[in-house]
Amino acid sequence: KTISVVYAEGMVEVFNVLSVCCQTLAARLQVINANRNCPDDLKTPVCSVVFAASQLPHCPELLSLRNLFLAKYGEQFSCKCIEMNCIHPRVKEKMQTNQKENDRV
């Protein structure tokens, strides 16, 4: 039961960060559409969404965003997100921690 509570708290934090990322991306949609490459100031929100979507297949909205970004920036973009270390640190930390907790259960 304790593991479930810790997992739920971690996921709430992840979704809060992703919510801010999505709000940022929505506000900057014109910049995204105008640039062929991901703008530097949007790499963290874009990479965080792409990374989280790969870890949360039960979230069709995130998967749709991930697919749109991969279509725009290339299929290798998800690997570049990890290489560039652009994923929001709380998202990366909580997703990895929660994955380890799930493996234990």
C-alpha cells in the first residue's frame, strides 16, 4: 500500500510538470510551427512530453503529441532528448523511480 501511495504522489508530480509543459507548448505553437528544428527554449517541454509519452502508453493525448513531435523533428528525436539531457529533471526522476517501484510489485 505504501508503494502505491508513493507511486501516485510521483505521478501527480509528473502530470503537474507535464501540464505546465503543455501550456508552454500551446502558448508557443506559432514558434514551433515556424521553426524546422526545436527551438532551444522549448527543448525541455518538448523532450519531457516525448519522454513521458513513451513511458505512459495509457495517455493517448501524450502519445499524439509525441507522434506529432517525432514527425516534425524526426524519429531519432526521442533519443536526442535523452542524449541532450533536455528532459525536465523531475519528470525523468519520477518516471524512473516509479518504473523501479512497479518492477518490485
